[in-house]
Amino acid sequence: MKAKSVKTIESLGRGITVLLSLQKHGPLTLAQLYEITQTPKASLLRILKTLVAHGVVWQRLADNAYIASVKLRDDVYGPHPEARLIELAAPIMRSLSQDVKWPSVLALPRLTHMEVMETNALHSEIEDVPLGPIGFQINMLRSASGRAYLAFCAPDVREGILARLRTSPRQGDRLALNPEYVSKFIRDTHENGYALRDPDFGGDYDLIRQNIDDKRNSIAVPILHNSFAIAAINITWTVRSMATNHAVEKFEPALRRAADQIARAYQTDTPS
């Protein structure tokens, strides 16, 4: 008996091609995906929307690049906690930018500094406050994000970071040699539940605001897992737009809600 001929599903094949391209090449923009797959852009957008809806692809806020979900790699390579945290944070950060209008970054610790891992700046209504890019190094002692993380991370982790900072040759790390300074901002951050920039911090890792001033301020809160900080999320505004006390009153509740949402999503998603 002759076997029946079974046709392939062309649209499914195109979707698999797109997914395999993202797994092979990493984050890709729509234009890059078009160059690689040669899939018509209208079809490509429908495929991507479907893949995002099914949770196997997500779109990074910082540059609108598409990324294959970490969930697809867990069985083969094991868990990727940092990558999964960033993936879970992205939609929450998009909602945060819609709520408060001003932009945010998600920053993760890197021994002696914080590193920008995601930002919703492209999706913020305020266009004159560019943040990032991905990989940008943030001062641990003087930035709001660094202070929020350092104040709420595990004590042994904090001491390890401070020990490294005390031996750092960088000008921006010298404040680690001032124990009163460090103790005060850690105590203040714990009492407030949020961190602000050092008044002399103008955005540059090493130089003071008098030398380089981005004319901004930031508020940051930690993202907690098992009672300790694993990351920090902030909101940045221009100093001419509002006073610090008004910004804290305006932004702190929404920022804390976002951090709590990210923490809950990560706790639910991460095996204990």
C-alpha cells in the first residue's frame, strides 16, 4: 500500500528557522533577523509575536533585540539565573516606564561595580535621559543602584566587595577607605529602604560632579531573593525637573512595586 504524502507546514518551518537563528546568534534585531533568515518582514513580525506570546522568545527593552528564552536552554545547559532574572524583569520594567514616564536600569553586581543589564529608556516618554548601554559599569559606592545592592546584599558578600574596593586603584573606589562614609550610607539606605546617589556623583565612575555632571539624580531599590539583594533597579530623572524629596515621594512606591514583582516572578521561576 502506497504511503500517503504528508505536506510540511511552511509557517511552522519559518518559525523554527527564526528560533534556531536566535539560539545560534544570540540577541538579534528585526533587521538582523531579516538579513539572516530572508523571511519577509511582515511574516517575521507575526512569527516573532507568536514566539513571544508562547514564552519562547522575549524582546529586550534596551535595544528591542529579540532573545531566545533561557527556558529553552535549561534542560541542556542547566539553569541561567541571571539571564532568567533579566528576562523576567523586562515586561515589568516596560510597565514601570509607562507608569512613571522616567527611565530605569536593571543593574547586577560584578565584584567591584554594578553593570547595566537592561534599560527601558527607549520606551520612556522622557527622551532626554539616555541610559545604559548594556554592559555599562556603575560605581558601587556612589550610585543609587550600587548603594541599594550593597546595603541589602548578604553581609559576607558586602565585606568581600568592600575588601576588593579598598585595594582598587580607581579614583572612584577610594571612598571604600572611609569606613564612616560607607557605614553611614548603608545605615541610611537600610532605614529608608531605598538609595539615592551621593550628592557629588554626576554619573561618571571616577570623577566628581564638579568635573562631570549629567545633571541627573536617581533612586534605587534592591531586588531581593532569599532575603538578600541580587540586583537593583532604579529610576533616573533630571535635577531641573524636580527636587529630590518630591522625586522620592513620586517614584519610590512604583519602584518598590516593580522590584517586588520581579522578585516574586524570580522566586516562582527559580527552583529552591
